[in-house]
Amino acid sequence: MTDGATRRDVLRLAGAAAGASLLPGFAFAEPEGRRHGMAVIGDLKYGPDFRHFDYVNPDAPRGGRIVTQLSSWGYNQNPNTFNTLNIYVLRGDGAAGMPLTFASLMAGSADEPGSVYGLVAREVERSEDGKSLRFFLRPEAAFHDGSPITAEDVAFSLQVLRDEGHPNIALELKGLTAIEVEDERTIAVRLAAESGRSLPIMVATAPIFSQSWWAGRTFGASLSEPPLGSGPYRVAAFALGNAIEFERVRPWWADDLPVMRGRYNFDRIRYEYYRDRTTSFEAFKKGQLTFREEFTSRIWARDYDFPARLDGRVVRDEVPSGSPSGAQGWFINMRRPKFSDPRVRLALAHAFDFEWTNQNIMFGSYQRTHSFFENSELKAEGAPGPAELALLEPFRGKVPDEVFGAAAVPPVSDGSGRDRRNLQRANELLMEAGCTRGPNGLLTPQGEPFTVEFLGNDSTFEPHHNAYINGLRLLGIRGSYRIVDPAQYNERLKRFDFDMVVSRFRTSLYPDEGIRQFFSSERAKQEGSYNLAGVASPAVDALVEAMIGSEDWESFVTSARALDRVLRAEHFWVPQWFKPVHWFAYWDMYERPANTARYDPGVLDTWWQAADKAAALGKA
């Protein structure tokens, strides 16, 4: 996240499960033949004889330790605390790092979108229609206790995630209609005819758990013991709410597979929890944390002048990112009547002076976010072309007219912090929507004092909110920034108990079924959903399905851009900012490959510790 915002990023599946019976068998359609990998669209980059990914150092030394904090999270995770070791259910606050403990049928590549290669599964066979898959498991694949990973374990895992997992997992996997164990090492699945092209990838990257370990346990309950895993790490120690540490499994059955060679080099990975990022920064300066991703421009620009940084023991690194930056902004809860009118929501956007905030609070470090697919070719720009118009025309009169013109962009200010033109336009919009002036400020169209409470769990972001609140005050709107404890914050988000909240939704490189999590009407009322604003639009639903059902990359891009136009025209968020680089700071004992993957810097799985540097720092 950038400049202290709350980051709820969707994690790839890699989790835990509970018992279930198999679905009836089915006829497997004519297969295409066994392959070493699958691609969502187009061809695989790596052939069947590849030795390792291009972005790793296959000879990287192993050993050492990295201590960091959670900077990207999803499902039930909370960046400031944890009380359960199961992150794949709605209940509780899930621990950091648990995906490290689980293997999956196949593993993704960070330098190509939507491709996976064999991990637990040696090969995969797909039917011509793409709706039937058969996975062939490696005999050496095993859980940490030495027991083999069987097709029964895979079937159990897929079914429990679909039937009992976190709603954002379960709804993604509902297109999984049949599971059949053909023998101990072969499992076949059938997907619904209407399912999107990326569902096979989701099935292939789902976590695999031990059916026997989960026998007699309730999957949805809080979990205070580490579940049996099969991934590169196991839980070594934890203290609920404070820290969790993982140790590398030695030897691990997958160490020398092409998808894992040169990866997961640290012997120990530890996550520390703090009440806010200001406190964690102090811990980093003292060496209690050894790696930090920085999201706050003020700290990056001014606060790295502490002794360890000045004498070279701590270094800073800017690593380019080719990933879509996602949508970061203040999301407006449209479930509340005072925000139901798009003119009111657009007025709120005019009250925020990005230009002033960027220069005075963020040192000019950021660019303004315009799109829900920022920093990618899915972003809509200018007026829609013929292909986009063909998708949009059926909704003319049902969506804002601006959908058919230039894509909506946030207002630009004069940088004064009180741009009269923008404030005047905001006032006009509020009056048009039925707001009135009362003796103590603006009244909503419902006749109540117009107040906006911004919900947060970290004081780092307070200056940005205060700048925005000042703009609202000039309109007669009383704003406040409410900071609550992490558990309460998570619970209020789950129940949509907020006026406005900062979030960043970073979709996958090929956002297929997962896009429903953020924008579908079905998710608007679902507790724990990522649809924070409450988007419920037939046009949005139809365009989401057009994306999912697209037959080629060109039509996928077209439908994504059309969707982007409609979303932006609804004005249910106040866009914030992005930067196309990662800011890393770390104690100078880590090294990374010469080639960085375009879509993931791969700190935990491609970097390594230099033993001589660690010894010089006294951290060997």
C-alpha cells in the first residue's frame, strides 16, 4: 500500500481444510494430452525441459533469517494482530505467512501472467473444452510428517475450501462441479460450463492439506495449532498477536524441481506484529526487524537519517514493478442513504486536493490513480472505441452518460489546498442532489447533519485524512478520522460498518473470476466481501461476466476497459495515488537475483542472506 493506506490484497489460494465426501464421477471429455503446465491464455513461456525460472539464482546460498512484517494481506488476515492459524475462513484474524506451509498441485511464474507449472502434480491433462482436468501426482510429494500426498487429500482440500472456506474463496470455487479420485495419484475435476478460463489455475494453485490431520477438527473454528503442511516451510514458533516464525523444511521433497530451484533460501522467516507502522519503524531502526517495505513517502524522504542508515548498515532499494498497481482510494459505503446519489459522491471527490497533498505531505512521490486497473493495459483512456461501444450500448440510459465519453478522471486542483473552482463545483453537485444549508453546516438530502467518519487502524495516514477533512469542512461537511484497534477494524470492515475507508484492491494479472470479489452484486451484501462500496449494478455484473467469458486477449482487454469506464462513472471512490516501484529498506546482509521478475519482486522466495555480510553486522 502507499502512504499508510490499508491494504487488503487478494492472496493466492494456499491453505487448510476439513473432511467431505466426493462428488459423483463424470465422463472425461476428449483430452488434449498431458502437459507440464497450463496457461490462462496463450502459450507457456517455459518448455517441458526448463531447469528453473529466469528470475532466480539457481545457485543462491541457503541459510540465514529475515524478520519482517505483513505488508500484503487478504481473506481474514489482519496486519496488526492474529488469533488463528487458519487464514482461509471468515472467522478470526489469520496469521501471516501460512501459505508458506502448503504446497499446491502447480506453482505460478512471476514473469508471465496466468501460467502455472507442475509442483505436487507432475503433469496435467485438459479436455478440449477446458472444463475437465486430470492431475497426475508425483510419488515423492509428501506432507511434513512423511506421509504421501494423495488424490484423496487433494479432493478433500478442494471441496472443503469450496464448501466451508472464506466466502471469497468459496464463491470463486463454486464452478467446481465434480471431483473424482481415479487412483491414489490421479484426480479429475469437472468445471461448470459457464466458469471462466482462470478457474483451472485456481484449482491448480489451491492449498493441499492432510485429510487425516483434519479428521475430527472443525475447519471454520479458530485454530491454535499449526496444521500439517507440505510446503517449503513449517511453523517453528508463534505467540498469538505478537509474532510467528517459520523454519525451512530440510530436506524438502520439491527442492530440486524446476519451479522451486533457487527459491525459498532463508532458513527462517519471521513476522513481527506491531500496533502501527510507526512503532514497527522504530523496531526496524533498532534491528529488531531486518527488512521493511516502505509505503509512507514522508518516512522515505525524511526519516531514514538514523545512524545505521547513515553508516551503511541499512540500505534502501527501489525495485521497479510491472504489476498492475490496483485501485487505491477512499471507498464510499453506498449502502448508507447519504451516499446513494452519485452527485454526492462526485462532490466528495472534488473536496480532495491531491496536488496539494502530494507536494506537501508526500514530497511529490506519487502519480494520481485514475483507473481500477492502473498501470496496466486494461485501463480505459479517452473515448470508447467501436469494440467497447458494442459492449456498452445495451446499457445506454441505465448507466451514467459519461460512460460514453472520455473515461472519468478525478478533478485536478491548483494545488492551493482550497481550490475555489473545485469547491464551487462540489457545492453545485450537493445542492443538485438535495442537500441544504443548516445553521451548523450542510444537511444531507435526508435532512440530517452531513458527517463523514473515516475508519482506520493506523495513525500513519492521519495527515492525509486531515487534509481531506479540511476540504470537506469548507463545504460544511463535518469529517472525522476514527482510529480503532485492529480487531474492531477488521470486524467493522466485515460488517460494512463505516462511512469511508481507505483500501487498495490489487487484482491478479489476469483478473478473471476473482474480479467478482470486488464488484459483483452478489458480493455487495456478503459479509466479509471485498465489495466495500456496495457496488450492485446489472451493467457491472454483465461486463464482469464478459471479462470472464472472453475468448481471447483482445476481447478480454476490451471488456475490462468497458468495465473500468462504468465503475469510474459511478464515483463510489475517491482515487488516491500510486507509484510503479517498490521501496525496500533492509539491513545490508541480503542479496537478490540480477533479474527481477516483472510481476513480483520475490523477496521471501528469491532473495538470500550473504553470510559474510550478516557476520559483519553481528546477525549471522
